[in-house]
Amino acid sequence: MKIMGIIAGNGRFPILVAEEAKKSGYRVVTCAIEQEAEPALEKLSDAFSWVKVGELKKLSKFLKDEGVHEAIMAGKIEKVRFFKENVRLDLDMMSVLMKLKDHKDDSLLGGIAEYLFKKGITLQDSTCLLKDMMPGPGLLGKKKPSKSVMDNIDFGFEMAQKISGADIGQTVVVKNKAVLAVEAIEGTDEAIRRGGALGHGKIIVVKIAKQGQDMRFDVPAVGLKTLEGLVETHAEAFAFEAHKTLFIGKDIFVEKADRAGIVLYGVSDKP
């Protein structure tokens, strides 16, 4: 039987991966991060273990003991946790950190991926089982954008590309071709609320992938909590990078956005 390992962070992303893996005939082996992953994952898994942030040796040993050679890293670990709580860094994790040129997300996750590869575990594209949840370019819902909205989407996409290149964040909130908020460590949902408070309605939110996005980890993802923020702030449109943005609960997301009159539009970075 095929075996798929899942390294699970927070949110519904890991649950969706586990469900799709089971449907595809995999034996599912899940290593879940404490205080991040959903307990419901245990019932969806054929083998399951909890680890603390930084327990890299325990994580790799569990996956290896269960015969895992391919794994998916799904769901974020809130980066603010590193600044608020004690993290249990084992010697293997400390060794990875010492080899990094910096502690940016890509560097850290890339270092972990290299460590796992040397242990015989290859990280796969985290969305490889969920391509149907990653919409293409153009209109997603029923609400059509006005020329003004499209002009602001184009402006926002350009601004988002600039901050993405600096590895700051992936989301901007704009209105009247002015940037109201830029996503930082607080995440997409809080950036939307911050920009919405300044914009007083009719804001445009644009979310893109990082330049050179490594699809093995930290892919752009939105869910119903994001939609709640768009509705609360009376957003006029939500634009996303086509084929690179994961919609968790896509059908419900689109249905509710249509009811709220929010434009959903996929933008391609290719001409």
C-alpha cells in the first residue's frame, strides 16, 4: 500500500490533505504539531503522533518507523509562537538552524526539507492532492468587477509582487490605488481587518504567492475565516493568484461571497 506522511500544522488544510490521501488509497501517517494541529486528524490517520515545535528528531523517527518515504507539510505553524512561548529545540533542530544563512520562512523550511531528505523522506508539493481547490484566472463567483475594481486589482497585484519579493508578506489591502495595509507576521486575516478599519468599506484585497514560491510549504491559502474578514470590512473584491491559491471550503466560500456581493477574481502573473 502507498504511504503518505503528513506533517500537520494548524487549520483545515491538513484535514483536507488527510481526507484526499485516504480517498486516493494511501495509508496516512500523521505527525501533528502540538497546540497547532486539529485533534480530529487522529481519527483520519492510520498512524498518529504529537510532537512539539522543534522536536525534529522525534518527528523524523516516527515517520521513518512507519515506513514513510514521501510526506506533505500542510498547515502553518504560527510564527508569533516563536516569540511568545518556549519552543523545545532538540539537537537535530539546532543543527539545522546553525546551518541557515537567516531565519526566514523559506530558509527554515528548506533546511528542514533537506534534513528530512537525508533521512530518506522527500517532501512533496503540499497541494498535489488538492488541485481542484486552486482556481484558475478570471471570475470565480457571480459578481463582476467594475473597471475601477479591476484597476485597483491590477494596482494591488503590482504592489503585492513588490512586498512578496522582499519576503514581507503576500497580501495587500488597497483603495483608490493607495495601499492601506501590508501583511506582515500577523497574517492575512488581521491585515484585512487593519486595512478595512482604515478604508471604511469598499476595500480591495489582493493575495499572491511569494516570488519563486516553493509549493512544498506555506502556499497561499484562504478559508471561511478570511471571508468573514472580507464581509466584516465591507470589502468590494478579493483577488488571488491563479492556480497558486488554495481555497479551503471553496464552494461555500464562493456561495457566501456571492451573497455578500464580493468580487472574486483570479489574476495570472503571465501575460
